[in-house]
Amino acid sequence: MNTISDENQFDALFARIELAPGERFYRRMKGAAWTPAGVARRRAIGATGLTLLLVVAFLAFTPQGRALAQVVIHFFTRTATDSLPVPTAVPLTWVDITPGAPLPTSTPQALFRECGDFPKCSVEQIRSRVNFPVLELGRIPAGMHFLGATGGPERIYLLYDNGKLTYGVALTEEPWTGSSDMIQQQVGASAVVETVQVGDVTGEYIKGGFSTRLLQAPTFNEVHFSQVWDDKVGLESLHWLKDGIFYSMSAWDDDMDNVLLDKDAFVALAAGLTTEPVSARQTYVPPTATPVPPVTFEGTTYILSVAEARQQAGFDVLEPSKLPDVLSLAGAAYDPEQHIVRTFYIEPPLDPRVTFGVRLSQQPIQDPSACNLCSLVRGDYGDVLTQKNSLVVSPDAVIEEVQISGVTGQYFVGQWNGPAWVPYSSVETLRWQANGMAFELKYFGFMDASGTVPISKADLVAIAESLK
Amino acid sequence: MDPLVRSTRLSRPADFSAFYERTHLSLFRYLYGLTGGPQEEVEDLTAESFSRAWRARRNFEGSDPAALGWLMKIGRRLVIDAYRRRKVRPVMDDALGEEVPAAETSPEDLVQSGADQEYLMSLLQRLPEETREILVLRYLLGWPVNQIGTYLEIPENNVSAIIHRALSRLRRQWPDEEK
């Protein structure tokens, strides 16, 4: 054992202690409630299928359909087995950007912007903004309260919960449109679909959902899982069509406390939808949303426009001329001490506090020794604390050379988490120099349900090459 | 809230997922430092801490460091609960001046295995709770003294003094060549 003659030696000794969770932990956490797999599991029952609605509309609105409506309508589609295939990554859609011009409005609709992706509008507010009748629960189940409403012009969502989001009811209402993603909700081959009477129409009730099973131990870069139907999952769902409106009502019990309503009570809840202002009468007051501040990330507040940053910096600030459509400009910031302009493109643009996105930093190379975006050195956490002008990465990090419009740049994944370097595949950095300027593109992201990172190395290079 | 401090929102799964990625290693190291293991128990405590944080996420509003602090306090409560339930190890009185009993693993055993770090961890577990926590925050998580002071609501100079005295104590307990 080494002799300790000075307290300062403990510093190095502590630094050599390697503590990290093992595979058992990561295997467990990959199925956690906040992961894509966990979210997919909870949403599995809540989603609606379009094919089903097509059939329903046909049956409801055409003479042939009305004749056929005497037979039972099937709202759910059984899969061939109880397993769903692993989701595949959704390819990015790229849009052309005119530097200096406002970025195009991204996919989320106006009502989502107004009422939040997490619902915060009243039923009356949402009702006044859509062109179809909006019904709400005629009786709010014991232990729940109305949390809020949100949606787009073509579909609205009402959410009721127990105050902790661990137990609640989600009600989706939408007019028949013929869109193919409205029906064909998949359920397991062994799922028990029950035909029920919802007032004077027929609906279908199902209990259970797809749960996530890991196929092998995950790593930071890969996760392999399948979704397996489980009728013990705390989910129940009811679909029905009435007066040209498709209704999907789901209840969840995250804690598996067996608090879900039984089938009859759940169906009675559906049959009791009303235009009466039931939610407006509740005494519960949902927390009011606090004013949203400008995006602040890693100590920088993106409060400037690009033009303002350009004016303050006194150099020509470049902007991407191509971006994935999920990204939009949150703002710009100028650091006069380092003479760096940073622009931050985030996704989704619903909440400026969101921290997923791509950050572009640019700095004129006037004195290479004082250039913060120029050098990339390998070192330990101690070097991170002492190296002010260099970006320190772990000796374990893999630094790749990439070509950006004819110049060679450097790309790596990972970041420091305290004194430990963690090779997060979802934190990517690309650095290069061109025309007397040093650039850094950094993606702060996440791994999607397919185990891939939405913005790849090639995507970062494409953004870099589009700078104008 | 200071507008220049990054605000953390945890209600959406994607936000919480990022929060988990940013913090799980720190939380694990923190809980390992507090408990001394075993590994699986600390993994369970870490997982349960995130699970509880997820359920209570809508009650949280604050900066990124505050979110980590909130998570760590959830974890610390779980550690205390575990102690109470199972009485895994005695809670030490906060008496820095007193010598502590010998570690369960003798220095000789550890000398043979050459496990400096293991012996250091065993000594850490013999420290009073607050002292142990401060050393864990300072050396296993790399927190600066002012951040520790803010988290534990202790004046910075007290934190520095506790660290200094704790290191002196560790050095006294460290086997020298004659031992």
C-alpha cells in the first residue's frame, strides 16, 4: 500500500476510484417510464388507427356502410404474434433556410403552441378553437382532477390525473378525416378485445399493453428490445364512434396499484361524456405556467437575434442554409471576452427551455493561442479545470477526422460528467476551421426508441457544409 | 430564479431522459460514497431514486444544479430509510476529534491485495455522515467547495475546514510503512 505523507495525495487517490453502474443497472433503466420504450408502452393503448376510422366512417356515413353496420365493428388490429418489431429510426426531413430570414414554422400546430404539448388549456378554451363539438367527462373519477386540454385543429386531448401523472384518463376526440394513421391500433395476438355498448353505439374495450423486453444488455450506443403484449400492464382503452366523432379513451396506472376502473365503470364513464362544464366546476386549480424565459443553456442565455449578435461581434456570423425541420433557432449569444458568437437551434420549438438541439459556435482566429475553438487536447478531469483555451477530451474518446467542404475537421462523442468521461453517443461535437474562422457544432440530444441518435455525424457535417 | 441559471424542466419524458443521462453517474457515485456499496444495492438505490423523481417531477421547478441536488436528496432519504429498515451499519456521531474504530477489513489484508482505493472507501465509511458526504461531493463528484456549501447549507469556510480535518484524519488512519 502506498504511503500517504501529505493530505493532497488523497486527491489523486480519490480520482482513481472507479465507480459506475453495471450492465444490470442499465438493463433495468432502459425500460424506465421516461425512456422511449416506457413512453411507447404507455401510449400503446392510447393511440388510434386510421384504417379503423375509415371503416367506421364508411359504416356510419354511407348507405352500404349503414347496412354493414349491423355487424360488429373491430377497432383494434391483432398482430400476428404478441411481439411488435423494434421501431426503426425516422429519417430527418431537411428544409432550406435563408440566413437572416425567420425560420419556417415547424410541425407543431398552433393549438399545441398555445395550449402546450403538456395540456394547459381549459375545455372552454379548446372548444372555442376547433370546429367540432368537444365533450368532457360527465363525472371525474374519484382521486382525479382535470389537468388540461390541448391539441391541434383536427384533434383534441383532455387529460385527467391524480396530481402525479401516475394514474389518469386521457380522452382523444377527432372528426373523421380519412387519414390513414387514425385507425389500426395494434394489439397483441392474445389480446382480448371486448365489444361493449357505449350508450347507443358500439365500441371496443381492451385491457393491457405492450411492455418492453430487452433482447440483450444495452450499451451506450446500442439498445435492442422488443415490445411484448402483456394484459397485466396497467392500461385500459375504449374506442368508439358517435355522431361523426371518433373517441379514444385510455386510463393508465403507472404504479400498478390496481386502481383502474373495471370495464363496466370505464364504459359508463365513456357513455357519460357531456357538454356540461364539469371540469370548470372542479375546485382543483392546476399550477399556472410560469413565464418562459429565453433559452439558457450551459450558462449562456440566447437572447439575441443573429443580426444583433453580428452587430455586437463585428464579424460576419454564418448561419446554416439547411437544417432538419425539427430544429429551429432559439436565439443567439455573443461572448465579448472570448469573441465567440453562439447560435442555438433546438427541438422541439414548443418550449424555449428545452435543451435538445444543435449549438453553433464561431470565433475569428486572430491569435491561435487565444482561440477557444481551435485546439482539442486529450487529458483528465484535472486538465479540464486548468485548460482554459483548449477543449479537453478523455484519452478514451475516439476522435475522427471528417471532411467539411474540403477542410479536415474533428468529430467525437461524449462529455464529462463530473470527473468522469462518459461516451454518450447522444452528445456529439464537430470542430473545424475555415477562412480564418474556427467553428464548433455540438449536438445535445438523446437516443430514440430505435437506439439511434436523431442527428448523426453525417447530419452535423451537412449542417456545417451549409453554413453561409 | 436567476435567469442566467439554466432552468430544468422534467415533466416531459424527453426532458427527464436527458436529466437522467446527465446525472445518473453522479448520483450513483454519490450513493456509493455514502453507503460504501455493495454495487447491486447502490444500483437499486439509484434506480429507485430516479423512479421517485420521475413520479414527483411535476413538483420540481428550478435550475439544473438544483435538480441534481433535489435528486440527490431523494437518494439520501432512501439511504437513510434503508439504514433504518435494515440497520446495515451504525450511524456515526459527528465527532471529528475522536478516533474511530478499526475498519472491518484490516490494513494488512488490504496491503496484501494492494487495494488503496478499497481501503480508502472503507475509511470513508467510518467517517461521520456529514463529513463523509462532504468528501464524497468534493472528491467523487468533483464539486467545488461553494457548491457543497450551497447544497448542504453550510458556510463555505466550514466546508473547507471539515475537508481539511477529514483528510488529516484519513492520513492518520492510513497505514504507514511501520504498521
